[in-house]
Amino acid sequence: MNEHRANEHRNGPVRSAAARDAILEATARLFQSEGYDHLTIEGIAKEAGVGKQTIYRWWPTRGALIADCLSDGRLFAVDFAVPDTGDLVADVEQWLDTVIPILDAPGGGALLRSLVAAAAEDSAVGDHLSESLGVERHLSERLTAGIRDGQLAPGAPVDELGHAILGTIIVQVLSRQDDATDRLRQLVRFMLRSGSPQNGPLSPTDAK
Amino acid sequence: MNEHRANEHRNGPVRSAAARDAILEATARLFQSEGYDHLTIEGIAKEAGVGKQTIYRWWPTRGALIADCLSDGRLFAVDFAVPDTGDLVADVEQWLDTVIPILDAPGGGALLRSLVAAAAEDSAVGDHLSESLGVERHLSERLTAGIRDGQLAPGAPVDELGHAILGTIIVQVLSRQDDATDRLRQLVRFMLRSGSPQNGPLSPTDAK
Amino acid sequence: MNEHRANEHRNGPVRSAAARDAILEATARLFQSEGYDHLTIEGIAKEAGVGKQTIYRWWPTRGALIADCLSDGRLFAVDFAVPDTGDLVADVEQWLDTVIPILDAPGGGALLRSLVAAAAEDSAVGDHLSESLGVERHLSERLTAGIRDGQLAPGAPVDELGHAILGTIIVQVLSRQDDATDRLRQLVRFMLRSGSPQNGPLSPTDAK
Amino acid sequence: MNEHRANEHRNGPVRSAAARDAILEATARLFQSEGYDHLTIEGIAKEAGVGKQTIYRWWPTRGALIADCLSDGRLFAVDFAVPDTGDLVADVEQWLDTVIPILDAPGGGALLRSLVAAAAEDSAVGDHLSESLGVERHLSERLTAGIRDGQLAPGAPVDELGHAILGTIIVQVLSRQDDATDRLRQLVRFMLRSGSPQNGPLSPTDAK
DNA sequence: TCGTAATCGAGACGGTACGTCTCGTCTTGAT
DNA sequence: ATCAAGACGAGACGTACCGTCTCGATTACGA
């Protein structure tokens, strides 16, 4: 019987949804506009119209706030779904077309750098990092489907391939390479090339 | 030219090499033991037995100190050279065998995370990041040689492959995956696979 | 009588005597052990096992709690009555013998200091201050009796004499004079000296 | 030889007199206008245009600031000197005429209550309390002179008499008695009464 | 050889943010 | 209506560092 479970319930006021919302919204706004290193608890509290203690009561660290923003989809508005048209490379490039504009937008590189900084400092963010851009769920699933369709070798490490693409983006962003889009596409096509004699000619345009 | 005129008439003592050394050594020590976010200028000054102003005089930011430590090889003692035995995959795995122990050592993951945090915050570190683990110089060169030897497709994007490997490591470290070594090896073998008929399965040994 | 009318028509439970008691007891205990400035409403509530609101409902300020503790005799257990043996000075010294041990006990000085701090901050305590050590009631009455008996001049300002004795004690305690007992006795004997021929040295019994 | 004492001198910047001055001035101003319990370090720092750490660097507690204000004469502008006209009671009443207006001024009672609160909380203030109103120095000295002149009995406890007068004032102020001036004068006259008929002439030799 | 000028260790300074504590009010469900 | 519990906005606490500045001592030229 779990009726008396009901009796275990604590009396007293309940967590304020309005406060939670205001805090996460303020966090997302300040994170995007100021960056992770200028993100302060006091600033969030002021922006949200909330006491500091209300933040500390529910989130142990700055990173936990960012992690919640990620989970709630408050940092990236877009949908990172990967289509399945049957053409694996084209579909992944479609995903790239979703991601790249974010990075090329003004402040986009800084946004990802901030996210990396948060992930480096706080494991709560790190846990959500690869998931946050759709890598974990959407991209890996599409690659797995690619194996089923015979477009990718059966033993291909799909998770690592997703991490590799994300990781390449991160390295480029950390290196402040703003013109890396084409090379990223090249890499994806190379990594996902189907095996053909001579290791398969890349498309003529790729081969340059 | 009178650019150097400005410096010609200078009296007084010259920059103290001892101070520079003590500062960078203290920086490296504290960075390794405390991490980037607990690294403070005041802490470095005290540890180095130096005035704060002596640091501010020569380095504009915390990151610049880290960048100098990287350049001086004060953060990673090892040599990240990649051998050239003719077997590309084996050589790259040799490089992996140099890198992985660093990450598996106690605090190794935290060290790389700190480095990433520094790179995210400060472009001076970001610029040296991929270079710092031998990726830029040694790994890319070896991949280029692989193209020459016919072990890699002519159009293979060597720099991006290096970044992809490093990026995968970074993503794994940021995600706090401590057991990712094998999957990293798998990825490298997959990415560097030579084209074979039907593109797979991977070589029998790879296939487990 | 309609004083208790106020309680007759009320719904719900009536004021909890148990809560009142626990709160005042907790207040007294914490006041004595921690001092007035470390006395907090939250601390009292926790110590008493009571909600904060229950305190705020019935007492407007910290000081009101202390004032109630004074009224209930929860701070000083002893009886500050002044005997009337016919010898005024001896009787007042008897009262001193009641008061002084309290101040000489460990923490006794701190206790009176805390009481003074409370009185300085809150008029509710200030109103009970001179009353609390028996000055207002017992000491003044004894002095008045002394006038009747001819041991004190008819116009002697009995209330002010009581205040002067208490005030001297307070000044000594505020000045952290731990050895002021004898000088206090001297003062009392001097202030209450009856005019006698030669008038000094003080009366033979005093001079001992 | 103490020449090498000179070498023990610390290098580096010296304490800023301007900061010290601004801090004490702000402390005095806020103490007088807001009272001790509303006096905050942050408020002082803001008022003085100073960092909090500059206060904490030189003063351990709020009370130490008040004590320094007392020492510098920043709380009471007036001079508490006691004249010596030969008439002891008149002279002491002259001192009363200096003190009473301070207490009768608007906020004067609150000022002394604040001072008492500070003294109760902090020994640094307590040590200066009786000194601060001229009791220790001027009043006691005048009473001592009164003994020399035969207006006071030789064994009179002059320090305690000063404390008694001050203490009476404190008790009156703590009890919020705003009309106590006359009774205070009565007390002083009674305590310092020379022997007269109806309470006994002091001895001829004392009266000298 | 003696200024002159830059560097050095030390640390005070005006600030900002930290994470904790308590305030007094408000809300909840139980009695 | 009162109670225990405790969330809430507010704001002070005392600490840690920031980056700038000032100090006296210490070099190392150039006049």
C-alpha cells in the first residue's frame, strides 16, 4: 500500500514555478548576452527579480543553471532533428546546415565557447553537452539507420562519429577559426564516405 | 626607423628571467593542482614570491600565462611526436598511446578540462590548443605522409582529421567518460580505414 | 467580566500555551547562552520546535520576547527582595549580595550586558530593566522605609538612588571591570551614609 | 644599536589617511542619524566611498569604529570640562548643564542608547564609554579636588560617584524617561551633600 | 661616479561577487 | 484560527580576487 506515502508529504509552501521560470529565463538571457564568465548569481537574481537564496536553494552551481537551461531548450531555439531521406551524407549535411548558422551568427562562436567553458567547469553541463545539439539523440540515430541501410559499415562507431563531428566544431570554435564551415563539410563527407575501390573517389568537387 | 629608438635610451634593469621563470612555474604547478578556475593571479604571485605587478607588467591575462606555459612545455612533459613506420593507423595509435595515459592519470581529465576552459575564455590559449598536444604539427604531418604513401585518400582533410580526433577526446573528457579509450581507438581506425570493397566490415581484427 | 469574551467566539484552536512556554523557554536559554546579538527568531523557532509565524503572531520584536522572559522571571531565578532589619545599609548590602554573585558567575557580566543591549534597542525591555533586578520595587521601598526610620534624609531621592546603584553596576559591567565589587559596596555606603558627627570615617561597622 | 631597526620597516604603500578619515566621518554621521543597530559596514563603505575590505583591514568590528570615533571626538562636539569655582555642587551641575542638552536634543536619548548598545556589544566601546563624556577625566578630577577642598569626605569613592552619575543617566535613558533632568540634579545634590543639620553636619575637620 | 629610470617585492586601495545567514511576509495542509 | 514547516524577496555578513596604485629598495646604463 502506498496510501501513507501521501502522509509523508511535507507541509508548507511549495516551490514557486514563477521563480524557477524567471531564474532560468534570466540565466539564458544573460548567458547569451554576457557569456559564461560574466554570468553571476547576483546578476541573475537581480535580472530575475529574485533573492539570491532562492537560487542557491535549488541549484548548487552556476553550471546547474546552465544545464537546466539546456534541458529546457532555453539556449537553442531550433530543432536539431536529422532527416532521413535515404541519403546519409546529405541528411547529416542537413543537420550541419542547422548547426552552422548558429555558430556563424554574431556571438554564435562565443556562445558555444561559453557552453564549453561551462561544461569544462561543471559536470552537470558536461553531461548535457553532446545531447544539447542533438548529437546524442538525433545524429547518432541517423548514423545507426545508415548502417541498417548499408550506407555505413556495420561496425562503425556511431556515437564516436557524432562526438567527432561535435568535437571538430568545438576545436574550431576554440581556435577562433571563423571560416571553417567548408572544411567541416569536407570532414563529414570524408568520415562518412562509403567504401569503394580506391577508397572511393570523393565527389569531383570535393577532390578539388 | 625610429620604432626601436624608443627602446634605445632605456636605463635601468632589464626583465628578470628569474621572475619570469618562477611565475610560469608557479602557474603550471597551480594550474595542474587546482585547475583553471581556482587559478588566481594573487595565488601565483604568492606561490612565485613575486609582486602582482610583476605579473601584470608582462602578461595581460591569466590565459596568457597558460599560453606561455604551453609554449614552454611546462604543462605536458612528454613528446607528442608521431612515428612513421609506414603503417599509418599503427603510428596514429602510437600517438594515442602517448596521449591517453595523460588523461587516464589521476587528475588528467581535469587537466584537459582546465585547458579547455582556458581556451574557451582566452584566445591566447585557444590558439595554442590543438598545437599543444602535437596535433597541429606531428599528427597532421603524419597524415599528410599517409596520403603520399597511398594509405589515405588524396583529398583527405588532414587538419580536420586531427581536429576530429582531438575534438573527440575533448568531448569525452567534457562528458566525464572515463572509459572511452577503446571507443577512441575504434574511431581512429574507422576514420583512417583505407577503402576496401563494400567498405566494410572493418578488418577482421578491428571487428573484434 | 468580558476580558475572556475575546476568546469565546473564536473558531479554531486557541493560543497554544505550550507554544508560548516553549518559545519563552527557548528564548531565555538562547539569550543566556548566546547573548542578545546572536539571538535570532529563527534560532528560537527551531529550538522551540515552533514555526516562525507563531512567534511573529504574538511578539512584535525580539525585545518583546526578552521583556516577557523578564516578567516571567525566566532570566533570573533568584528573588531580589530586600530585607528590613532596621539597618538600612546592611539591608541594601544584603541585596548586593544577591546581585553580585549573578554578575560574578561565568557569563554573568555578559548576561547583564546582553540585557542592556536589549534595553537599548527595545523600549519594552528598557521599561522592565530597573524593575527586573528588584530595584524599582524592593530597593526603592526599602529606601523609603529608611526615610521613615530616620536613617535617610527626608528629601532623599529614593528612586534615583536605586537607579544610581543599578547604573553604577551597568557602567562597571559595560567597562568590563570584573573586580568592581568592593568599590560598589563603598559607593553604597557613601551614598547612604547618614550624617553623623565626624561623618567620616564611615560608621564604625562599615569601617570594619 | 637600533640602526638596523630601520631595515625592519616594511616596504609598500602606507595606510591612507584620507580613507581613515572618510570612514570615521561616515561612521559618525550614520551612527548619529541611523543608530547603532542600523549601522552597517556596507553602509559606511558606501557613504565613505571606500571598499569594504579597507574597513575590515583596519577595524575588526563595528564597535572598534565607534570607539575610534569616540577617541577622535567625532560623536560629541562639545567639551566636557568641569570648572573649579570652589563650589563643588555648582561645578558638577555645570557639567550636567553640558550633558543634559545633548540628551534633550532631538535624538539625543537615542544617541546615548546607541552608544550603550555599542558598549554592550563591543568591549572597545565599553572601555571608552565613561571616558567619552568626560566622566573619567574631568568629573573624577573635580571630585578629587573637592576632597582636597574639604567639600567631600576624604574617603569618598570619586570614580564610583562619577560612574553613579553616568549610570543614573544611562538607566534613565534606557527607561525612556524624558523628563528626568530635575531628578538627576536632585540626586547629584544629595550624593554630594556636605553634612548639614537634618542629616548631620559633616565633621568640622572634614569641612575645614 | 653618479644620477636616472625601469624593475622588483609588497601590499593598500576602490570594487565586485561569492556563498551564508537572518529578516519579516506569505503559503500550505493539518488539527 | 492556529499551528509547524518552510519558500520567498531582501539585504548584510565577512572573504577572496580583481586590476590599479604607491612605496622603498635594487639594479644597470649613460652623462
